[in-house]
Amino acid sequence: MSKITEVGKRLGTIGLTCLGGFTYAFFAVPAANAITITNVDFLGQSTFPTGFPYQGTELGGLSGITYDASKNVYYSISDDRSETNPARFYTLNIGVEDGVLSQEDVTLLDVTTLLNENGQPFPDLSLDPEGIALTNQGTLFISSEGEARPDLGRVTSPFVNEFSLTGQQLKTLPVPSKFQPTVTGESGIRNNLAFESLTINPDGTSLFTATENALIQDGLAAGLNNGSPSRILKYDLLTRAEQEFLYLTEPVAEAPTLPDGFNTNGLVDLLALDDRTFLSLERSFSVGAGNTIKLFQVSLEGSDDISDIESLSAVNLNRIKPAQKSLLLDFQQLGLTLDNIEGLTFGPDLASGQKSLIVVSDNNFSPTQFTQFLAFSLTTESPRSVPEPSALAGLALLAITGLKAKHRIRFGE
């Protein structure tokens, strides 16, 4: 192996292309700030039964979670549509610092009612809160899936709104028109398959949400034989510019045990490692087979911005570079009964120096389900240093020179 090839393997991939009779070398260099998860270890679980009461509310529907390091507490959003109790989020303590999560390590500290722009609790069925993310300013962004049930006369737009820690709505982010449900049901979000996820990058400049499955005009919902082309929506919180990226979900993991039984798979949460790298959580469910949960690492490096494409069904998806993902963990390996896990967040760094990761389940307020917290430790690989462009240019020149010399030897020049 040549020295150039060895260096190339450390830096990225050396590529060769022929143009006008000349051979050129190029380097596909990984992002300088890319973080890689190299190991995921299970630390334990804590569960609450459906119907668990707390401060006049029923604990349940926990669809998203975020960590406040300044207070060492977590905020978890309930997806109650103000039907059981007013729309709300819970404040919790999760004692995972010792590297173990036990049953008694999750304690409830408070519950906060969400208030609309008029300072009032949200009316019944006016929202479907699913995602939650803490800003560097100590406020919360919360996403709502909205509702797309024109057959019932219920069509509500999804939203991404900012709230104070006391629950007061502060501002809204614009949602592109392609996501808006229509009374005809011909375009926009699919019901219950919209803005399930929410995350903010570590420096607080970008917010990301995503559709759980494809928009109606973009393609099929996930099935046993196909994934679904979801959209990741990025907001630049400084300029308010928007971008969109293609994320391909996995197919449904297992067939239902009943003929025509309900089944689904979707992107239920994102967690930003940096501005281009994420953890993603996909949850598959089939009647009789239960839940299959998978954790992926995702990169947007080199992914195409699809914000100008109104309908993915009208284009060749093979010509669009989607987000790249790799499987980190299939939760089936844990040997646990898994509930409907939908939220994830980092917790505090552990004594070992590893990051902690917390996931939580939405029990759907069902008596056959439960609220489940799982904890993990993550081993990460530090961002690789990348040479300055001038150094890369020099390496490319060396590669080209070597190739030219080889060419002369082969052809007797």
C-alpha cells in the first residue's frame, strides 16, 4: 500500500476520475466536526403504570424529552390533545449519574400546562404535541403534529412553537405550505405521521424536526415491503432560513398476526450531535407482534436540499442524495418488553466520561401499555482533525504525480 493511499484512508476516500484524457485525484473528506458513536451500553429501566396520577393529571403520552443541564432536570411532553387533561409537559429527575438506572431513579417534580397566544390552555383537539427541545436561552420549542382527518371535518396545521418554562407561548415558526393538510386530503401531512421529532444543535443555532412518514404527495407510508420518504426540516434560528432533506425510513419490521392488522414504522425522534450529525429513533409496530425500536446514526453531509421540490413522487428519488444512516442498536437485543418508545435526549456525562442517553415511551393512555424510561451510555469518537485545504491540495498533487509516473511506466513513456 502506498503512503498516499495510507494517508488517503486516514483522511477519507481517494477518488479517481478521467476528464479530457487526464486522470485526476480527489478526496472525499469527512466533515471536520463529525462525531461518531462507537458503542451503546444499556444501563437499566424504570416504568410507570398507565393511570399513574400526578398533581391532578394522568401521567402518559410521553412522546418527547429534553435535558436541562443547568438544573439537572428533564422536560417531557405529553401528547394529550387536551382531552384527558390540558396539554402539558412534566419536569422530572432521572438519577443516572452513577451509571445505573433503577426503578426508583425516575421521580416527577412538576407539571406545566401549555398556554396559547392568548394565555389560555389549548382547547380540546387543537394540537397534538409530540416533540420538545430546550434552547440555550432556557425556553422550549414544542412541535405539534396537527391533524389530517377531513373525513371527520378535523384539519389542523402542524406547528413548531416556542414556549417559556412556565408554559406561555412566545413565538411560532413558519411551516412551509407543502406540509399543510388540506380539506381534500390530496396533499400535506398524513394523520398522526407528521412532526413527531424535534431537536436543536448544540450551539443553539439550528432546529430540526421531521415528518414521521412521507407527505401525501411525496409517496407511500411505510409498509412491510417499503420504507417511506420522510422530510427533515431545518430552521436556521438566526436567519429563519429553511432547508429540507430526504430521510428514508425502514419498512415495517414484522407482519401483524391478524389479517389486515394495523402496522406502521416511522421516524419518531431526532437528537443532534452537531449541525449535520444526529441520532434517529425509528419505531415499528404491528398488531400482535408489538414494537420494534431501532437507533441510527444519521449524517446530512452531502445530502441534497429538497425544499424546492413540492412533490417527491414527481421526481426520480434515485437522483436525490438522502441523509445517510447506520444502525447503532436494535432494542430487541435488550431482551425487554418494549413499549411505544418515541423520545430521546442526552443526559449528564457519566463518571466514566461517556455520554448518557435517555429514551421514553408514549403509552397512548392505554391500559395494556406502560410508560417506560430506558438509559444507555454512549462511547463517542472525537471529531477527526482534517488538514488545511493547502495540505489536501499537496496530497492530491502527489497522488496525481504518482499516477502519471505509473502511467508512463505502464505505457513505456
